[in-house]
Amino acid sequence: MKKLLIPLALFLMLAAFLYVGLSRDPREVPSPLIGRQAPAFSASVLADPARRLGRDDLVGKVWVLNVWASWCGACRDEHPLLMAWSREQRVTLIGLDYKDQRAAGQAWLADGGNPYADSLFDPDGRIGLDWGVYGVPETFVIDKTGIVRFKHIGALTPAVLRERIEPLLRQLNG
Amino acid sequence: MAEIQASKTQHSARLQHTHTRRTLPGRTTAALLCALLLSTAAWCRDAAPAADDPALEARMRALASELRCVVCQNQTVADSHAALAADMRQQIRQQLAAGQSEDQVRAFMTARYGDFVLYRPPFNDRTALLWLAPGALMLGSLAGLWGLMRRRSRLADAAFEPDSDLALEPEDGPNPDSARASSAIRPL
């Protein structure tokens, strides 16, 4: 009986490791930014090269940073959801036009609608690098004191918005 | 494709009139080879050394080869053709050129992408199991093996399979095969 228990225990251990290991998404790299001050930036605004927007301009309000680009396919899938969400006016939504051309980015917003209060223009991806961006689209939630509270990698879904982001926004605004 | 098609038809046309068999296939092959070489050159442009300073480039390569590309996760930043890896190499180059140390650049990358970018993760409470498990497994197996050997060394001779030259005598005792099979189970 004891002879049987040892292989069984080994098998169960292996199964448990595989169960946990295989159910994780290796594409989701945990961000070291969560719980830390948002990286500083000062970028020209997509719509107007002469106007600049920096991190410190946004201190005092809860805001959401959505990284997008005109060349990004998944951003196109996410876009209608962001449009609908921005109409509910729950939060200041800032875009980051990542490694894009200004004309292409502007045309994309003119075409599909602009859900963003403003979009930062990041042609060489330097701001994106500071934010640890590696797969567009990505979405961050930043609290009133400028601390990053949440990050989502990939296109937003209604479930992520309703179950993760909105409760967090209520808590941060409350 | 159109080019190949054109040269093929040209080729067969020539074959009917003259007998210059070898020139055209040769030319087509050469053209294909050129196209291949050119296209590889185009792919490789990202990874080609861009700095004028070979020593700096070597330091950048060494550092980049121990960083993981977060886009194509099983490649190093040095090997990857992803645009992000190119950005990261450029960043490493700039920072090393500005006089930053390797450790400072590593800290810069981990502050943005986490310990995940390091192929050699640091030892901390989250990675303790990762670092210690192989040694613990090794020690555990050795202890198990030692215990088993001690237990077996104290068993009586009767618990073991007889030596084969004794067991092979057919008249006394049972069939050596069945004896081996039963004694193989007993000592465990």
C-alpha cells in the first residue's frame, strides 16, 4: 500500500504544478510599476504639436492611460468599447500613440472617433519603454497621487472594464 | 515570380532556336540567389552593429544577451528582431555610452519590465524556491538512496537473488527466472 502511495503522491504533485503552470498566461509579464509612482513624461499632444502634456499636469485626478497605435490591429477591436466607455465619462482617459506617425494617428482618430481627452505622441517609443510597454494595446490606471494601480495587457474587454477597472475607479475616487 | 516566369518562357524559347542550355538557368539561379541574399540582408538590418565603437558594441551585446525580449519571450534582446528589442538595444547602447555601468542598465530594465527580463534572476523571497529546489531535490534523493542502501545492507542473504552461477544449476531449486522475479520484489 505504501509502495503505491509514493508514485501517486509524485503524480499528484506533478499534476498540481502543471495545472497551475499551464493555466497561467506567459504573455502577461507582471509589471513592476504597480504600486509605484508613474514614470515621468512630458510629450507633445497628438492633435497639436505645440501643446505639451506631462505627468504632473494629471496629479490630483484619477486617470487611465491607454496605449494605442494606428498600426495596431487589436486596438481596432478595442476601439468601439473605449468609445462607448468614454461617453459614460467615468474617468479622464489619456491615450499614448505609441511608435506611430502623427498624421496616421490623427487620421485614425478622425476615422474611428476619439475617446481620449488627449493623446500623447510617442514616435520613438521612449515613453512606452519607461512604462514597460511591450504589447499594444495596454491600459494603466493611475490614482490621484500619481501611483500606478492597475495594468491590463492586450485589448480591453467589457468584463475587464466592469469587473476590474470600474470597481477600482470607484474605490480610488471614493 | 513574374520575373522567374518570364525568364522561364524566354529560356524555353531559346532552347527551341539555339542550344545555349547553360547560360539562362545559370542566370536565373544567380538572380534568385541575389534576391535571397538581399532579402536576408534586409531582415538582418536590425541586429547589425550600429555603433562605431566596437568595444561599446561588444558590451551592449554581452548585456543584451542576458536580457529576455518580452515580446518573443524565448529569445534574448541580442537575438530578437522584434522592434522592442531593437529599442532596448539602442537604449543599452546610449546608456553605456553615457557612462552608465552594466548594473545600472540592468536596474533600468528591471524597473520597467521586472525581474522577468533577466535570464539570470536575482535571489529573493519570490525566487528562493527556484534557486533552492534543484539542490534540495538532489539532497533529498541522495538521502533517500543512502537510506535504501543502509536498509538493504542489513537484510539477510536469503532476501537477495542468488548469484547467477549458483542459480543456473537446473536440478536443485526452482526455475531461475521465477526465483529472480520473486526475489526482485521482496527486498524493496
